Amino acid sequence: MAQMAKSVGITSAYLSTIERGNRKIPKNLTQNVINHYKLSKEQVTELQKAEYLSMDSFEIELSDVDLDK
């Protein structure tokens, strides 16, 4: 686990907290895993789905939207 964590730019302790569900997946972690491990399209899709399902919130950028309509 320590080698995997180091290769994707986080500590093994942080990776462990993500795996246990105690932390959200950081925005860049999924892409780092995809790039480092050269995942197949199917693996990328599965990983992105897992990332999406782990989110407890999301942001919608509305600065360019006319809210008076």
C-alpha cells in the first residue's frame, strides 16, 4: 500500500482512510491512478463510477448563469 500511495502522490495513511471510507477521494487522485497504472477503458469507467458514488456532494458553477430568468 505504501508504494501505491507514494506512486499516486499521497501517504499510505491517507490512502487507508480513503479505502475505509473516512475520507473523500481527492480530485486529482483518480487521474493519478489512471495515468500511473495505465488502466483500460473498463477499469477507468469502474474507477470513475466508484469515485462518483463516494461523493457526498458536488458543486455546480452558476457564476455565468442568469438567475433572473
